[in-house]
Amino acid sequence: MNPYRQCPTYQNENYRMRFVKQEDANDLLKVYSESKTVALCNCDNCEDNFYYTSKARMEEVINYWIMEYHREGFVRWSILDCTSSTVIGTMELFKRSADDAYDNMAVLRLDLLHKYEKQSCLREILMMILPHIKGLFQCTHVITKCVQEAENRKAVLLDLGFCPSKEPLIGWDGTLYQDYYMRKLQEG
């Protein structure tokens, strides 16, 4: 399945992932204006730090995410809490093409409201997408960043078969980024 032709939706008992849309701006502003959340976001190779304090700026960012999707740069899903029907974060995925150790691997970015950075929540959300990445992006491995302060996230990643990588991710401008975890993908 090509996720750029039709963006899939995933759901389990507690969470739902669907393509991001402008109507998510108010909920996403709560996510990206929370300093504890932003501290765990992966902004490597991005032009800003994902800290947004106005609805207008959040709407601009969502427009950018939608534009990138249409040019097949990345897929950005909104993650909803099924109980409250509110957006609690986003997940981004794309296949990386680069001159480094992570060429042809999927890159996963997961940004969640801080109160959802619990092992049970992280595991449920990651398990919604992990079985599908190989088929969506035609790659054999996925990487994700996990800063040292994200202890719950690190524990879940290790439990799900991710291993810390010693190799830096080399940014488009030559910047070396650390703290990546890698996992071999299984068929979904």
C-alpha cells in the first residue's frame, strides 16, 4: 500500500491514528505549546524546535505537513484518545534517503502530550504502526530518536526490539545527530 495515495487509519481500543487535518489545530497547540512535550520531540533536520504558542502558527505547521504529504516527503498522523476524542499528539513516518548509516530506513517521529509518555500508552501507540511500516515504506528497518531524559520511551523501545545505535544521523547540513534507536521490521 502506498501511504501517499491513500493514508491509512489505524485504531486499537484506546487510540486512533488518522491523517492530520486543520481541525486538529486547537488540540495540537496544546501538545506543541507544552514544554515537557517539546523537550522529547525529535526536531533533527527540521527548521524549528516544534514549540508553538499561537493557533495561527500551528495552522501554518499543519499546512506544511499536508503539503509535505502531497509531495511525498512524509506522512503525519494525528493520534486521538478514543475516550475523549481529542488529539493527543502526532506521528510522522518517511523513508530516509541519505548518505549515512540510515539510508533506506523508515524514520519515526512520535510527539505526545507529556501525560501520555507512560509505558502502557507508548507501547499501545507504537504497536498500532510497527507491523505496517515495512509494507508502507518498503524498508527493512525503522529508526526513532529517544533522548536520554525519555526513560519510559527508552524502556518501551528496548522491550519492542529497538537497539541503541552508535551511528549518528547526518543532517542535510552536515550536523551529526545522536540518540537513535533502530529495529529490524517484520512483515505485517
